[in-house]
Amino acid sequence: MTVRVKLKGGAEHFIRVDKAFGHPEKPASLADGVQKPKACAEMSVIPLSDKQLGLTGDFINHLDKQPTLSTLHHLPWSD
């Protein structure tokens, strides 16, 4: 796969990636799954507290023990 980015100024950059992050031969770790929401939250219009991010991380860390993913919607999203 080739990823190509064209900047507003017209410059283009590209890189060839044979096995993207998350590919079965280059899998993401559980730690990556916990870090991703934290990285996204840093750029979010609606900020999440450390408590909210911790609860999300706990949910992800114990994903195999969750009876349903709908539990995620019931986490306290406001402090």
C-alpha cells in the first residue's frame, strides 16, 4: 500500500507500507489499544478527564471479560 499526502502548498509526500500497523503480521498490542483513546482525547473538542480515560483503559484492558461492548456507553462521561 502506498500512503500519499498532498500539502496545501502543493508538495507531495508518500511512503510505501507493505504491512500496515494492525495487520495480522504486525499486530497492535493491548497497550496500543489503551494509548489510542488517550492520544485522540488530547485533540478532542470535548476533553476527557484522567478519570474518564482511566475507566476507558480499564475497560479495554479487561475487554475479554466484558459481556457486551454496550457497557462502554454507560461509563461516566462527565465528572
